[in-house]
Amino acid sequence: MLRSARLLLPIALSALLPAGALAQFGTSPARPPAAPPPAPVITALDDIRFLSADALAGRMTGSAGADTAAAYLARRFQEVGLQPAAGGWFQTFTVAKQAPVAQHAHVGGLMGKNVIGLLPGHDPIRRNETVIVGAHYDHLGLGGFGSLDPDSTGKVHNGADDNASGSAMLIQIAQHLAQSRPARTVLFIAFSGEELGLLGSAYYVKHPIYPLTSTIAMVNLDMVGRLRDRRLIVYGARTAKEFPALLDSLNWHFGFDLKARGDGYGPSDQSSFYAAGRPVLHVFTDLHEDYHRTTDDWQKIDTAGFRKVADFTTGVVTALANRPSRLTPVDVTPPPPPSTASNNTPQGYGAYLGTIPDMSDNPGGVRLLGVRAGSPAEVAGLRGDDIITRIGDMEIPDLQAMTDALRSHQPGDSVQIVIRRGTTSTTVTARLGTRGG
Ligand SMILES: [Zn+2]
């Protein structure tokens, strides 16, 4: 596309050629140089079109297309007034060869890049605290792994809603906040490796730019371009005591059909931060028939809806970055299993333990990022950083073995779980529950 080609080549041709080299193209007499045209206004839809163009080949972590996307996002961050953090725009990580996903997606050893832009706070004290706004920019590349289209291997999965939309919204929010800097420092992070198991956000949490203890909240934008019937979902709404009132009061102006619900664990990057004890929100315009298929294209983005969600989320981030006091984190017990499960968990999936696996590593067992509040795992005494090596009479070398072990049990079974915690090995007993929460 022409627009994309122009964005890829911001340097004028003449700047790349030796002086006089263009003379051969012109026969007319020399004219005074014209004033340069005003810089074109780049809209959010331009950003979405660029990121989801076929040329970027679906932005698979570690691919050339993902690198082009990362470079583009860094340039856009700079244009709207952000500064590089951590000595540059990129925080790089290597996909562990033993990561559960590495063998399926053939990405072991590849390098992912988080793009991080900084907006320093103006308040002399509160600028030492940060609010993180995040969105993953990686997608499924040429299908195969992660695709819901069975015969789409080799076809570009453009991922316009998932998650060029969230990446573009990061830029919009940054642009707005940069024009009137809030009290606290705001970090904008475009994560890679999300589709492979939250790899980029897990890496950030282990290597934060600012201490996580001074990170007061993380707001995640994942799939925000398909607003329908004014229905806006905000997960994690109970992970800080102050969130429900804040969301409600903002929504009084916007009039969304707001579904504010859930604990902080969900299938996106906010989980990494919630496991680290931070209040989180995930803004989401819900699943649709193009989710993880080759048809998730920019033409289907609802630009008016996108604008409303961007304005609403800008309000949320501004309020968080300016509020006088910090938030009160809440460790949320998930609700009982809903009667109409929205996550298509197949029946007979097995018993429920409530662990959140760390997908970025395989230390000879399943390392836990955390456990859900009130879950059988928590009741049994499991916690983040524990490594599960055995469930009942089954060895647990990896996540697949753990899934198999839980499938082989029934809700209500009591099982002995062997874990490694630091240098010691411990056995706990868990009474398994019903999956679906
Ligand atoms: Zn996805």
C-alpha cells in the first residue's frame, strides 16, 4: 500500500543520493526550493493499517515483520513525545528453547523485542511511581500455531484487531498524555511474545525498568477495535478497591454498556503483572468470528468505536496517573464457574487446580507465575515460583504432562503434589475443584 510504503521510507530520496545526482532527472531551469509540505497527520487507522499489512507477515515474534513493527512503534512513540527508557527503545529477550511453545511454533532461540516509551511525571514525589499502559504487537505470523483456521498455514494472519488495535491505541493515549503530563510517570510498553504465552510481559516483570513495588497499576489493551452495541469489557475491575468507582464515574460520561468484572488473570499480558501483585485492568471489545483467523483485517475496525474506547481509556490512565494516593490491591477470589462458559473450555477437561504457569521457561517441571485466590492450589499452599514436578503418581516434566495429569483426575480428588521451592523439595496435598471459573 502506498501509505505504508511512504511510512517505511520517511527519508526523502534526495537525502540518500549524492549532491547533483537528481539533476539528470530535471530539464527545467532551477526553481527556488518549495517550502516542505506540512507533516501528514497519521491517524490511528493508519497505524493499524501499517501494522496489519501483508508486508509485515503477521508479526510473529522474532520475525522480520515483527522487527519492522517494533521499529515503527518506536518511531511513533518518539513522534508523539515519548522518550526511550532503559538505554533505548527496545528491551530484548530470547525465547527459551525449552519454553512450552518453542517446539510447536519453532521459535526457540529467537529474539523478541518489547518497545518501551517513557513519559516522565511532573510531580516531584509521585514521578517516582509509574502507571504502565501495555499492548502486545506480535501476532500469529503465517498461521499454523495458534490459528483457528485449520488450513491457513502459510497465509498471513494480519491481526488488525489482535492486536494492531491495542498498539495503535497506545500511541493515541501517549499522544494525549504527552500534551499535558500527569503527576506520575507513565510507561507505554508494546509487548512481543504474547501469542506464544505472555513471554514479553513475563520478561518485563522479571526485568522491570522501574521497581514493580512503585508500579501502581497496569492497564492492558488487547483487542479494542471492534466495539459492538456499546459493549465494553474491563477485566480485572476488582483487583484494586478503587477501580469500580473510578470506572463507573468515567463511564457516566461515555455511556458504554460496561462489563467491569473478573480477577486479574486472563489470557493476556495483564496476568504477568497481576501474578506480581499489581492491580490490573484489561480493556477489551470482545471476541468475534475473525479472532485468530486470516480475516482479522483493518477494514473491519470500527473507527468511531475505537475513538470512544481510546478516550475512555485515556481517562482511566489519566486518573490513575494523577490520583493523590496509590491504589489498594485486592487478591480476588474468582467467581464460581459461570453456567454459560464464554471460554469454550471443552467438557471433560478434567479437574481444576488454579495454577498460573510461567510459559517462558521450563526448569524441568512447571514453574508457577502465581495461583488464583481461593483456588485448590492456594488452599494447598502453592505459590508463585514453585516448580511442580509430580502430581499423584505422574511425573510432570512439562505443561503437557500437567494438563494430562489434571485430565486424569476428577473434581473432588485429593492428590499429592511434589514441588521444588528454592533448593528444597516439598509435598502438598490439594483437593481438586471443578474447572470453569
Ligand atoms: Zn491473540
